Amino acid sequence: MVQHNEDELEKFIIRMPRGMRQRIKAAAVSNNRSMNAEIVSALEDQFPAPTTDWLHLSLPLIEETILKYKSAGTDEERLAFQKQLLQLTGSIPPE
């Protein structure tokens, strides 16, 4: 069983349709875990934590911006694309 510091946990009380508690209990028994762990597992499946791999997600936009930068006709356009690149990579905050 995973131990958590109380500061890391949030308590959330819900109302559920009649019979759902028994279905959760049956699934928990089947999976050899507590009802709470069963509910958290189902919620994690449905609502996964955001990925921290922001660069992987941003790469297509970064590549597109670099191509636009290379084909920019004016210094003003290049500066705008340079600023966008800095924002995409987290070097400066977005506006």
C-alpha cells in the first residue's frame, strides 16, 4: 500500500447512484485493493496527469516557427518569430 503525507491528499465526498458502491467494492476485491485505490485508479485512467514532456508536445509548433523565421522577409517578421520561439521554449513568459 502506498503511504502519502496528509498534505499530499485531498478529501472529496461524492454521491453515487444506488448500486455503484457494490460494483466498486466487487472490482476492488477482484483487483486486490481497497475501494479508495480502485476509485483513484479509475479516475487516473480517465483523467491522467498532464505530461511534463512539454518539449515533445511543442516540437511541431517550434519546427513550424523556425521554418517561418527562415522564410521571413523583414527584420520585423524575424523578431516576431524569434519572440514566439522564446515563448515556446519557456525562455520568456507568454503575453
